[in-house]
Amino acid sequence: MIITIKNDKGETLYDVNKIKDDAKKQEATIIINKAGQLQVIVEALDFASRTHRVNLEKLLEGCTEAVIEADQTESKDS
């Protein structure tokens, strides 16, 4: 498995299959799998968040009675 690590020093390619120490190879594989799973979760949460925001916007568009002017909120806070 070839992975790319990008950091301040640049970009480095690693072939995890070439790691000779089996314990290190196994640990690297586990970390790669966990990072991949976390990335999928982050993308799913981002998608869900954007979807909810769009749904809220559509719902609120039909609630004209809830619309307030921006200066009304400022005068209430004062």
C-alpha cells in the first residue's frame, strides 16, 4: 500500500508493504485504516450538515411571519 504524506517539508511517498518490521507494518496499516475511516465520517458529517442547512432554509422560506429586520434585533438588545 502506497501512501503520500504531505507536510511542511513537502510530499513523501511510502510503500507500507516494504516495511520489514511486522509490528510496525501492522501498526502503520491500522493507523491508515483509522485515518481513512475518520475521513469518511468527516465527509459524511459535512454532507449531513449542508443538507440540514438547506432543509432549514427551505422550511424558513415558507415562514414569512418569522422574518425580522436586522435593525429590529439590534434595538431589542440595547
